[in-house]
Amino acid sequence: MFSQYKDYLQSEIPERPEGKYTHIVVLRSTDSYAVFKTDDELNTARVRKGLHDPDTVTRLAIFKRKQTTPERLTGRELLRRYAVIDDTCKYNESFCGSCPDCVLYGYAIGDSGSEKSKVYTDTAYSITSYDTSHETFTLNAPYEDGTMTKGTETTYRFSEQDHVLPETFFPSVVTLRDGTPRSLAYLINNIRRTKLYGAQTTRTGHMTNRIIAIVFADGEVFSNLRLTQAVNDILARQDELSIPLDHDAVFEATLAATKELVIQDGVVYEIISGGALNETISELDEVFTSKEKLQQFLREMNEESRAYAERVGNTSKKKKGK
């Protein structure tokens, strides 16, 4: 797994940063009406249209936690499904400190201990504007018979909610610092498997995550905002900004923007895309679509995480002995 890229990855999770960054460029696209909000309204930001277009535009935004939380919960679900972890490790309640989720995504429990996340991401921005990418719906709460009346009385339980339209694209970079082949595979699997994001995920919020490229580097690279602005510039030059955006055009523009921007970041890098990326994803699918191979992988990933936790003193057993 990732054997041809071993020089860019760690043989074991190091205790201190050693400057081996893996940046996964992901094109997120909504497949249904999604809701990304903090208070009552959708999250938005007023920013420049492009790197070379000084005009401003209001874009929809997906904050970091609305991306990472569903993905790490997907991983935790698999760890429980295959009996790698149990209820002694509870998300945002009582972290064990040694499982793959705790070690990679981090945690903090007051004075009881913490682990800094090795997975970095930031707010993602829509390519298209807020005005063309959302719609307001009126919602109601009917009685059990499906009507809004009970006897001679009519209920007035109505509300309005803005929703993100389907086929709205959010270019995003997910970074793994000092990852091993297993931790990188675990992260990619979580990203690809996660389908529901935002509020009301039991009813809507479907999203597809398409991996555009993997960038191995010795440092940080461009932000999500710069990536979105660069994609906007490319699509504008190609006259491809009509709504809804063409999937293939957005894919190619995101890959082109990645190659343009990483040159400007002053890092030593290698980009994996196209056939090489497809081959890598196929190798991962051989593991992640087999029950036996997936279970074995998760157990090995857990052993790797536990070995790290023992080296740095983050295991539950050591905490109890303090």
C-alpha cells in the first residue's frame, strides 16, 4: 500500500513533526439539498471572485468541523463495526487516546490529556455564488394523518430554511502531516465513504467526494479559498461558469489549478493524478471492499496507533496510573 511513495511517508507515526505532508485535493459536490449553517442562516463569506478577478462575490462556506466530523465518525463507525474499538472510547465524551481516530484526528479532555490532530483542513468555499447556489423552502409539521388540520383547527407550524442546491461544488484540501501508508489509506477511506454532511443529515445533505490529486510535499500548500478562486479563473477563461457547472470541466479545472498553485508555494513536491491516482485508488479498493481485508487493515491500523500512544504516554492505562 503506497509502496512506491514510501519516501514521502513515515514508517511509524513520529512523536514530533518531521515535515512530511500529504495533501489530498478533494472536489466536494452536493447531490441533494444540503444545509451548512452555524446559527439560523447558511454560512457565507464575501470574497474575491478569483485570483485575477478583483470583483467580490458572496460564496457558500463549509466550516472545518462540518467536513471533518462526519468523516471521522465514518471511521469510528467502521472501527466499531469490526470490533476494533468498543464503548470505552466515546466521541466528545471519553476518548481512549490510542485508537486510530484519537491519534489521527486528535482530542482534548480538559486536564485528562489531549492529542493534536494530524489531519488539517479549513473552510471550503463554493465555486458559484450564494445567490445562484441556494434556494429557500417553506417547511411544515403536519399531523400524523398528513394534514395540517385537526378537527376544525388549522396548525400554523411553518418555517423557512435556506438549502444549498444540488451540484454545488466545494474544492477542498485535506492535509495529513507525517502520515504512514496505513494512516493515509484510513483517511482516504473515510473521505470516500462519507456521504452525508451538514444539518438534517437523516433527510438530506448527500455529498460526493471525488479525489482529484494527492500532493506529497515538505510543507504546507495553498488554501481552500485560493484553490476555489483559481478554479473560478480557469472556468471563466473557458466560459464554463454557467449553472449548473459541468462536472468534467470542474474536475479538470481543479486539477489544473492544483498544478498551478503548488508551483507558487515554494515546496518540494510530487503530484499523483490521472492514471497513477486511479491505480492507487484501485489498490485501496481491493482492501476496503473486502470484509476480511478491511478488518485486518483496521486491526493493523489500531496496533500502529496504540504503539504511538504508548510511546507518548497517551494510553488509558498510563493515564489511570498517573
